[in-house]
Amino acid sequence: MLPLRLMVLAPVLFFALLGCGAADGASALSYIGSLRAARTANTVVLDTRPAARCETRSVAGARCLPPSALLGPHGRLPAFRQLVWVLGTAGLTGRETVVVAGDDPQRRGFVAGVLFLLGQAQVRVLSPRLTALLNAHRVPVGTGTGTSMVAQPLFQGQARAGLIVFRGELLRALRSSHPPVLFDGRSDARYWGKVVTARRGGHIPGARSLPADTLQTRGSSAQRTVDVPAGAIAYAQTPASTIAYFTRLTAGLGAPVRVFVQGWRDWADHTAMPVAAETLPSSFPSATPPPRSAPRGGTSVSASLFAVSITSLLFAIAAVAIAMRRKQWI
């Protein structure tokens, strides 16, 4: 039996470990303005541009990891064990300091967010466009290395599971007596259902509109100051844009948020989920097939009807001929 002192301390230690993912968010995920700010012996640069561009010209020694390598069919998020395997094929163990570089802020933010959520020790997002830095020779120029066929070494980061929210968990939280604060990172037009890019338009009930475009980051700070309460849940349109939005809030604002990783599209596609300001697409496929156009010859008689008419005429002629021959024989 455990000593009384350990029995008292065990719950405290357990909940402290659960909170580690949220506590180190501000320090473990951040923006940097130059590569020199994170260059150490244990630093790895990840190039999020298309693999062909990375392997042709990139930061010397960089590893190529485009977002497509971390997404399944139709932009869906694979199982975490598959993501962990992909990170291993990029040569990551989870203990390095990773600098995520590229040209597109959403691509950088998505890859950085996945790394952070899966337990990468330190993640730095390089704010300037990588191509511009390469052209100006502000970083050492070389070629990038693509992912391998096997995960070697194995990625061993401890996932920050407390920051990840799934659909069923979010629905239960919304129905509780103290629902969480939500932030919607889509445009105002999508938030209010004026633009519908899923099965339904609108937003998750209680969500506040905070478009990602208003949170452009520069260095390690964001241009817009927002009061984001601890434990708030962030989401955007798709898993890629949602995790990129989470990165902007966490790294840019230092906001201790969680993330509904499946995003609005998944929520809207499940018709049992409640929606505020609900709208539907303005047009639907017709239930009946459209009328066939007339043949090029200009006649209104279709080819099939014409064939039936000719066949009927031939049968009539044959019947008359047989009747005449029988009459002559008699």
C-alpha cells in the first residue's frame, strides 16, 4: 500500500502532468523573424513548400514536409498514429527545436500546429517568406531532403492531448451548464451563413467571430489584441485552416486556447449538430434529369423513336405481302 503522503500527492502530480500541454504553449510554440534566432546544434528546418521546390532549392539541410503529407483524402485529418509515422519519415524524434518555414502562412501554421499538438518539444514559425530569404541569401542556400519510406527514427513526442477537442466532446460541452467560449476564425460572410462552403452555413452556437485574417502575425506578436479567456476553443473551416488558426492564436497572441481539430465543415456535415444563423446552399441538383436537346439535324424526332417507326413500317409491309401471296395461292 502507498504511504499516505504519496496518496495525497498522486492526484496533484497527475493533474499537473495533464496541464503541461497548456502551460508550455506560449514558450514551446512561437514566431521568429530570422533563422538565427533559433539556430542551435539541435535545430531542424522544415520547408512546407511543395516537395519539388524544396528538394530543388531550400535552406541547406532542410527537410521537406508539405501539408499534403499530413492530410488524408479531401483534406481530412488522418489518425494521430499515422501523423506520428509521417513525422518519423521526416527524421524527427520530437526532442528537436523545429523551425517551420515556407511562403504561405496557412501552410506554415498548419504544419507547426500539428507538430506542437503531437508533442514536438520546441516549434518556431519563421514569419518571413522563405523564397524571399533564399533569393536575398539571408539563409544558407542548399537543397532540401524529402521524407523517407520508413519512420526512422520513431517520433516520440508526448501529445498535448488536453488541447485537442473532438466533435462529440464539443457537443457535450455545449449542452453543459457552463459551455466553453468559442472563436470562429472564418470570414464574417461564412460566420453569418452568407457564403456557404459546407452542407450548411452559419456557426457553432455561442461562437464569437474572430477572423484569422485579422490576426496577421509579425515576429512573435500579432497586430490585433484580443482578450481570449483560458480554455477557449478555436475552429475554422477545415482541419488545415483550423490548426493554422490555432497556431496564430497560440503563438501570435499567447492565448491558452484549445482546438476543435475537425473544423466547421465536419460540424456542418453532421445534421444532428446544432447551428446558429443556419443557412443552406442556394441551389441543389435537380431531382429530374434535364430534357434532351434535339439532334443536330434539327428534327424533333429522336433517333430511338425514328427506329421504332421504321421497324413498324417494315412489319406492316411484310404482313401485306404475306396476305397477297396467300390470296394468290388460294
